[in-house]
Amino acid sequence: MQTRQRLCILGATGSVGMNTLEVVALHPERFEVFALSARRRIDDLAALCERWQPRLAVVETAAQAKQLRERLGQSALRTEVLHGAAALVDVAAHPEVDTVMAAIVGAAGLAPCLAAARAGKRLLLANKEALVVGGELFMRSVRDGGATLLPIDSEHSAIFQCLPAERASWPQRIDHIVLTASGGPFLERDPTSLQHVTPDEACAHPNWVMGRKISVDSATMMNKALEVIEARWLFALQPEQIRIVIHPQSIVHSMVVCRDQSVLAQMGTPDMKVPIACGLAWPERIDSGASRLDFAALRALTFEAPDARRFPGLALAYDCLRAAPGATNVLNAANEVAVGAFLDRAVPFPAIHAVNAATLEQMAGDFGAQDTLEDLLALDERARALARRHVRRLAA
């Protein structure tokens, strides 16, 4: 009888976490939910604990832990409730956990990702920041810990699926990769009108259902900028080997252009359950629950170059990859602050790029060592503090 994989789902109440549980529900013979975490949605987490009966549940604060225990009542006898950043690290590296779904949004997910990598887990990476903030340290931890790293972002999963299992052959095989982007909700909108868009408009993605932060990143295409940085580390590529095209239909999820100019593409309906199922079962394939792609119903698949005026943040990713180590960390920190300020209606939409660019410019040459988690987090905090000052200036 096949032993079930014991899963730790970090960020269980977010869109990736919930989609993961939908896939897991289709395969109770293969998977067991061992641990769940959430940052804010305590009632949602309580409902998941009642449904899945995990051994461990992790929240951010002691007050939330108390609330969750009270909400669970007698069922809390099955689920031990923990809280704090250290608890996230502990569950990610727990000896009884086989697979970690890393779906925490933001730099807060870096420490548990590193812990899972060092503990040699099967690590399903949906947290961009592990690579954007700590690329070299994170990849070294994966190698040293003997972890199995499987990308969950649809674009990076697509690239991974187009490549052979032998990573050593990748440099000889790849000419370049092409990351596809939907273009978000403002693809056809006059850039001069973006000063007045609302958070709800920015979060109304035409193809994907995502959290608010990543939805805004899609509207600015900062999500694609961050994916360029991720791809550099995941596939050991040079910046010039990573290209972007706008593909509004979101059917082709990304492509590998081989040395002989053959193009390998991964296609499917725009549903996160597909890359999640791929990561959970790899190298096997299992039912994801996603709808089938109906080729007869496809009117057209179109591709175009991104407009630098409409999406100025894309250039920042390439600038950061060519800059000193730490630049990508600063970009990520500034962007999280700027997006948060926009969602709080403190600054207009174009201010997101202004904060990112100003923070990078002011911190150039002041990145310091990036050899430890403490180094990364210290730089992250310095960048956030400076970005908050820029936000206050723009909001005045």
C-alpha cells in the first residue's frame, strides 16, 4: 500500500492554499494534511482545521492562537495550535512532514522556505520572495539539504515541465525562455488614466483568481518582473536569456526556446490546480480537477511585446539582476510597501513604480553582505523603512 504524503501547507487560506486542498481532496489515498498556517483569516483556518483535522495549525500571534482554540472547541484536542515566526519554521522542517507547500505571500515566507530546504523536504514553491529576496542562499540551502524543489507559479512550472529531469543538461539545451503574461486588467487602458484607478479595479484580473497583493502586481506587471528574478535562480540563466511576451488568453503558460530554435510550450486552462497537481505528484500525473482545454473553442492565441511605458517596472528586474547582490531584495521590499499603500488608498496606482524606483536609486551601493538570513532580513527592513518614507512623501 502506498504511504500517503504528509503535507504542510503554509498560507492555507490563500488562493494557492485553497486550491492545493481542492486537489488533495481528490486523492485522499495519496495525501494527508499534517499542518496548516494562516496569517489573518482565523475563521477560515478554523473551518479548514475542522475539515482536515491537521496535527498542527500555526497563526501569527498569541491572541489569534487563543481565538483559534476557542473557535475549534473540542476539535482542538486533535489540532495543536502554535503561533509566531519560529513556529512556522518548526512546522516547515518537522520530521513527520514530507512535502511543504510554500504559499505565504511576501518576505515572511523566506525563513520557513529555508528551513524546509535545509531539512530536505519536497518543497512546492509558490512564494516568489524566497528566490527574489534570498536567491543564492536559498538555492544553496536546497542543494545542501538535498531538497526536491518544484516550482508552482504557472510560468515556472511550465518551464520546468518542458525540461528534462537531468538539470545538468539544461545549459546545453536552453537558448532562452519566454515567460508569458496576461497583461492584467489595464492592458488596453490609456496609461495616462491610471492615476485614478481604484484597488478594486486593479484586483479585477481577467483570467486568474488571486489574492489582492499579487493581483495588483499583475496589474503593474511587477509579478512578471519578480518572475524574471525567480527564473534566473530556478534555471541558472543569465538575464538576457529570460524574455517576456504578452499573451492575453493565458493558455500558453511559458516556453523554452532550445539551442536548435525548437520551441517547447506548456499549455492548459488558466487554473492554478494544474501546476499544484503537477508539483504534488511529480514525476507522476494526477487529476487536478481543472477543466479540459477545448481547442475547438479557441478563437486565437495572440502574443505581443510588453509596452515599457505602460509597465515600467519590468526594466527594474533586469537592472537589479545586473546590480550588486541585494538589489532584488530591495525591489521586493519596496514593492510590498508600495502595493500595501495603494491597497490602503494612501497613494495612487502610478506611485507603486515611483516608490520602487526611488528606493532602489537611494539604496544603490548600500546593500551589504547577503550571506545569512539575518543579512537578508536586515536589508529587507532598511528598504521597507525607506520605502515608507517615500510613500509618506507621495501621500502628502
